[in-house]
Amino acid sequence: MNSIIKNNIKLITLVGMMGSGKTSCGSVLAKKLGISFIDIDSIIELEENLKISDIFKKFGEEYFRLIEEKVIFLKVSEYLRQNVKAIISLGGGGFESKKTREFLLNNSKVIWLNSDIKVLSKRVGKAFNRPMIKGKVETNIEMLLNKRIKNYQKSHLKINTENLSINDLCNKIIKGINRGCDIVGCKLIGGETAEMKGIYLKDKLDIAGFSVGEIIYDLPKQSKMNEECLLYGIPSSGIHSNGYSLVRYLLKKNKIDVKKNSFLKKELIRPTKIYTKDLDNY
């Protein structure tokens, strides 16, 4: 599970509006995955010995953005040099800087946590310590989002968080992986994310893992097989990974719209069966 970041990229950067769940989700997920978590705003407050709101009041937004950019470059560069796996929570406006944005996109997996404006407003509350949304919270959040959304959309992945609790989201991912491991009686020691163009919709991904086993007996050689050997066939539970290439070809050739076919929709998303227990019966 620690290898959830693809292509050997060790850093995940969470971006999004205030109240989207960057800090809460990031800290919980990092803990569950056993990797580091850093909150850029918290680091700035420690280094400046001031709250973010006080930095804005005393020095202004331009000064804050310069400090923010400096901290991001220093911390991310440090983690890259040390080959540290980490989740980074970025302030709501931190992705506005072109220099910062390109740096993070090139050196981390950037995930945009998005929520409905009303949900964001409710989470933020009165926003006494939010210098960017003084006054009418919902109106100002909407204005900020409209300004920032074009840059948020450049993220590698978008996740809508309004209908998910932080723990539910993290636990759902990890629980499914653990259940698969329990079925086959193994430990997950690695994995990857896949972005298969033409298969997954934009902003969607697949999380996969692998396991390593030890063969405690010699596999039969083909040269030693004869008519007395038994060949077992196990019924397929449905379409499997490689079969989807043929399915896609047939759908395209016959101009079949999956969205209008409820049977196909259910069949195509049916989970692949794990056959370990079936083999134990032979």
C-alpha cells in the first residue's frame, strides 16, 4: 500500500479550497499508510512564530506567498533528496503560483480535493482565522474557487469529498485491500496506481497490489505429462482483466452504448473473483 504512488513518485500533494479536507484527510491517510505528513501552513506558522491570519495582517498576502513558495520548495526538495514518502497538505492558494504548481506537478502526485461550496462554507464556519474569506463566507468562497479552479483542474486527480467522511474514505480503500489479502492468505508488500487511457474516465484511477509467494514443490514439466495426468478447469466468474480488450472492441464495433444497458453496466463492474479457495478443494 505504501506504493500507492505510481511511477516511483514518493510524494502526494493535496490541493483544494479551505474546508475540502486536505489536512484531516492527509494526516489520517498518512498514518494509515505509515508515511510522513506535512502541512505547509503549520510549518510557516512555526517558522514565522505567527498564525497565518496574523502574517496576513502584519505583512500582507504577497509576503505570505513568498514564504509559502520558499517552504514548499525547501521541504519537497529535502524529501526528494532523502527519498522520503510523504503526503503534503498545501494551503488553498498555494497552487496559484505557476512556479510552485509546475514544481509540484513534476515532482509529486497532485490530488485536488473538491467539495460543494455550501459544504465548504459549513466546514469553514465563521472563518475568523481565514484571511482570504472575511465577510460573507459562502460568497467569498465561491469567488475564490472561481478564481482558482482553472489551476486546480491541472491536478493529476480530482476527488469529491462532500459525501465522504475522512475515516470512511481511507478505511474503505484499505479494508478492500486487506480483505483480498485475507482471502488468498498473503501479505501485501507493494502496489501501483494505473492510468489506462481509453479505459478509465478522466480523474479516475485503479489501485492494484502484488504479492510474492514461495513454491514449496517442483512444478510438473510438460515433458513429463501424459494421458494419466489430470487437468482441472475452474469456471470463470466473468470478464477478467485481459478480456476487457475484447469487450471494448466488440462494444465499439457493434456501437453499443453501455450507459443505456443496465445488464452490461452491472456485468462490467463485477469484481474479479479470487480463486485460491476453489483450488484448495481439488
